[in-house]
Amino acid sequence: MAITESLDRRNLRRVTGASAVVVGLLQAGTAALAVRTGRRDYADGVWGPGLAAVALTGAAVGTGDPWRRWVLAGVTTAWAARLEKLMLERFAGTDEEDERYTEFLDGDSTPLALAKVFGTQALAQLLVSAPLQVAAASSLPRGPRRWLFPAGVAVMIAGAVTEAVADRQKAAFMAEKSQAKERGADDDVPDELEVLDSGLWGLSRHPNYFGDSVVWDGAWLAAAASAPAAWTFPAPVAMSYFLVYATGAKRTEDKMGDRPAYQDYQRRVSFFVPWPGKRS
């Protein structure tokens, strides 16, 4: 079978065009809210919904294998819904903009700030979701390669579970730490509450980000059951880059790295990939 035989190029253009419109509208609406409220960090709240919207758009507009279109849309939407719940709880907990955005956009005009945050994020969403878009316009092969679809979905679910468990462990730790501070007369907390280093956090310093990256590795694998989608491998690579360098792990390391307890944690625990012992 020729590599492009399973891909309906005309339909892919429709899927991509519709996805761009949906993502653009979501980003524009969130940008307008950010201007009105002064909370440019609301961009975090549209990341998951934007990717879910692309998956659902592809499922509705695509002409590829229907099972794969809708299963990928369902898993992506479930992942996004959990993430969105966390984001809404975070926004409700403070009236202050996330300092990462304040520092990043310091001195920028409003149009430049919106372009840097919401315009860039729209492009990132379209890039990361490329496997979903190609899968939506592709048929599944009849040979053994078709099993990459259920394998990829399994990987997505495993990543989502890892991310959810890590976030839950972190939330429990932060709640316990907050209670310890309330019981004391100052900001001192017990040594064991200085750094979360149990559960998944004892295997990786950023297991939530790792789980997130695995979700999108799985999406690529499920799409790659159709040969053309295998060429979208830059998408999961980009997602991992975003999670490690652009918005996630490295920023946390920079923020926490001057604390002795965290420096000890860095010496003991793997940076990103969970591992029973130090592995950077």
C-alpha cells in the first residue's frame, strides 16, 4: 500500500481548517477575558479545552476510521476535563496572576502580550494535535500495523492515569503542608514536608509532566497505525519540549533550585523519567 493511500488529503485540509477556526475562537475568547480581568494566566485554562476541541472537530469532520476518530476524541476530552478542573480550582484560589506570566510579559504592550501568549499557544495546539488531525482523515490498514491504534490508546490512558495520580499526591501533600503551617506559629514545617519525595514523586521530580508527555506519545502511536501519521512525530517531541523547557519542569527547577531540601531531592531523584534511583 502506498504511504499516502490511506490519507484523504482533501478531508485533512477540512479537518485542519476547522481545527484552526475552533482553536482561534477559543484563544480569542480567552484573550478577551484576560484583557478584561488582567489575568493573562487564564491561557493555561484553555490549553486542555483547545486540544479536546481539535480532537472533537476531527471526529466530527473527519472521514477516517470512525472508531479511532471518536476513541481518540473521547480519551483526549477526558484528559482535558480533568486538567481543566485543576486549572479552575487554581484560578479560584487566588486573584493574582501567575508570576510566570507577569515576569515573561513585563513591559510588553497588550497586543504583543496577547500575541506571545494566545497566538503562540494556538499554533502550539495545532502542532501538538497534528497526529489527531491526520488520524481523523486516514483509514486504518488491515495488517498488523492497525494494532498500533489500541496500543496507542493504552499508552494514552497510562499517561493520563500517571498524571492524575501524581497531581493527586501533590494536592494531598500541599494540603498536609498547609495544615502543618496553620498549626504552627510561623512558617516552619516538619522536614518530611519540605519536599514531596514519596509515591511517584520519589521516582521522578516531575511525574505529572511526564504522564502528560506520555499521553501525547500515545496519541501519536495510535495515529501512526496509518503510515502517513507516523510523519507527525515532531508533535509529541514538541509537547515534551514544552513540558520540560517552555512552561513546566525546568521553570520549577529554577524556582526551587536554591532551596537546600530541593537540592538534596535533585541529587536523589530522577529529573523526568520515573526511575528507582538517580537518572537525569
